[in-house]
Amino acid sequence: MIKVRNLVKYYGPTRVLDGIGLNVEKGERIVLCGPSGSGKSTLVRCINGLEQRSAGDIEIAGHVLRADCSNVLELGGDVGMVFQQFNLFPHMNVLDNLTLAMRRVRKTPRAEAEAQAMAMLERMQLGAKAKAYPRELSGGQQQRVAIARALCMKPKVMLFDEPTSALDPEMVQEVLDVMTALSREGLTMIVVTHEMGFARNVADRIVFMDGGVILEEAAPDAFFDHPQHNRTREFLRQIGPRTH
Amino acid sequence: MSPDIFIKATPIVLQGLQLTLIITICSFVLGQILALPLGLARQANSPLLRWPAAIYTFLIRGSPLLVQLFIIYYGLGQIPAVRNSILWPILREPLYCGIIAIALNSAAYMAEVVAGALRRVPKGQTEACISLGISRRHRFTDVLLPQVYREQLPNIGNEIILVLKSSSLASAITIMEITGVARAFTARTFAPFEVFITAGILYLAIGFAFTFLFRLLERRYGITGTRTPAPEASA
């Protein structure tokens, strides 16, 4: 489903990704973690073409992404993205946020798009908020709307870039619950997160990055119970209290 | 100061009202229309779009409107090619020249406003569009520009007041709008104080009406989630 080979990315003179290789099978759930500045966000943003890369090959959901990302719109909707800052369209109500891409990209007629969007909102227990504007929602609700918006495009892969980092603590769980439910439906997912409890419950594989390289990849139990690298042990110790 | 000159001046000055409104509204609308492509060009990646727009706004904003009015009305007519062109019936008329000059001026200022507002739309909006596969065109028409114009409603409301005030310069190219008739009337009565006070009050009243109109528009449309919601009239 995702093939990344020898991905290199420079920001000016700084090498933020240094030869990343990553294969993700259909239905696999990957949690990407590592200290801040390790390049994990940059990696997901390269994978869906939001950042140009300096070298390497990326194939995702059947699309070969050009290095200059000039064909990024081809992935449109096949690769759903959930951002730390939600990035909902502030001038549209929730329903219009969900249906815009369905209507413009998938050419779904409005009535049908709205019916599908309403069903999606019901599933997220946000049916009552269809006519609300993003600013009238809590952070957790906004992020669930953002997830619903991506899901409406029936993506083959979902990427989550620190989806709970901008949330007040009491709202983290509702978003994680939605993501956990999704993971049970066999959707291919890559999640950048510091929520290690979520990682242990949901991930098939945990990928640990540091300094622009993948240091360690393992199933959750092996990763948490027998980390191989010193850097990994150090990271887990620092983040430890959040393992729940 | 004599009250009956005020009373006499009022109907005279009101004769200019229609032309002032025509110039203001036409220039404003034309300016807004021109400002959008100019503002987009100011923000374009291609230098072939960016530079001409930058030069245009530099020239227009850097020189007085009165000078531009004279150039368009008196200057262009000197060029035989202009006199022979299909545009001559338009450029011959002072009213059209006035509208064009003020509109070109307003467009230059509004282009900067549009470009600045586009720059301020968070990058995440574009990224969300890309990740959903929304094309460049729809990104502008559905996501970026609606946010730009909603955010800019107060500035657009200011702009129409500026255009209204600029319209008084049209009197310099023989147009008998409010200032024009006021000048002609003073030449006859030698009572500039009363006449121009009357004209000034009329401008204030028109400006107030426009301001009120834009307040209504702002209340209706001027919402964005990027700032704290304006206190809305509770239903």
C-alpha cells in the first residue's frame, strides 16, 4: 500500500530525512514515534506529497508520487490526512466541510454527498453538529469532523499527524476512541503520536525515528518491553508516564 | 454666514448627488473586479505575473490621483492612436475617464489588500485542500477567496469611503458632481463657506450610509473561525 525507498529531505542545509525506507501493507496500522525534530511529521508529509523531497521514491495507494509533487492531486482523497491543527474550513459549516471534496473531486451530486456525510457524522456521534461552524465546536469535536471529512473520500490510507497534540487533555480520548474504532475496520493507517497507550493497543508495528532515520521497528510488545536501542529506551523513559 | 445661503445651496449641491453616486459605485465595483486578478498576480509564483502587477501597484499608488485623472482625460486624447481606437467614445467622456481613473486607483490599493489577506490565510487550509484532492481553481473559489473577502469586509467598506472622497477630484475634469456643482455655485455667490459646508455634510451622509450598509454585510457574512467570533445578535 505504501512503499518508501531511500527518502532524503533537506531543509536548506539541514538533512531532516536521511534515507528512509518503509513498507506498509494493506490494512497495516503503523505508529510513528520519536523525539520532536526526529522527522516523523516530515515523513508523513512527504508521503502524501505536502512536502517535496530531495531524493527517493514514494509509491502510495497505487500512485507513484513525483519528487516535485506535481501529481499530488492524483492522490486526492485516496490518502486521507488528519492534521494537528484540524484545518477545517472556517467559513463552512460541518456538513459543507465534509461534502466539498466529495462534490468537487468525486463529482458526487450534492444530495447524495450530504446523505453520505450525514451518515458519517452519525457514526462519529456528531449528527447534531451538521449545521454548526467549526469555531462553535470543541477541539475534540473539530478533530473528529476533520477525520470524518477525510473518511468521506473513502481513502485507502489514512495519515494522522499528531492528531491529539493540539487538544486539551480531556478531549484526547474521544479522538483516540474514533481512531481505535477505525483501526478495527481494516483501514491502512500511519499515526504520528506520543500517545503510547494508543500505540500499544492499536499498532501492528511501531516505527521509532530519531535524527531523520528509522532507528527501530517492532511489534508493540517487543518495542515497549525489549527496546533495542539506547535512544529508544531513553525516549520511552521520558515519555513513560503517558503509557497509561 | 447666512442661513438662507445654506437653504439655497442645498438643492444645488444635491444636483451633484447623482453623479457622485454613479462615480463612486461604478469606480468601486470596477476597482473590486480589477483588484482580484491583480491581487492574485501579486501572489503568483510566476515572476511574469508578479512583476507587472507589482509595477502597476507601484506606479498607481506612488502618484497622485489628480495627476492620473489629467493624464487619462487630457493626456490620452493627444495620442492619435487613442483617438482612432474603438475606445475613443469612452475616453472622450470626462465621466468615463473619471470612473476609470478612480477605479484603476482603487484596484491598486485593493490588490494589495487581497494579496495580503491571501498571505494570511493559514497554510493548513491549502494543505487540507491538497490532501482532499481539491484542484487549484476550487481551492481559490471555494476555500481561500471566501475567507479573504469575509476577513476583508471592513477594509472593503473603508475602500468605498475612500472612493467616495476621491470622486470629488472628478470635478477637476469638468464633471459636475457634488464638488463640481459646489464650485460652480460659489463662483456665482461668493459664499464658499456655506456651500462647501453643505457639500461636506452631504459627503458625510453618503459615507454614513455606505458604512451602515457594510456593517449589515459584516454582520451577515463577516465570520471566520480564525478569530474569535464577533458578538452575534442573539436570535
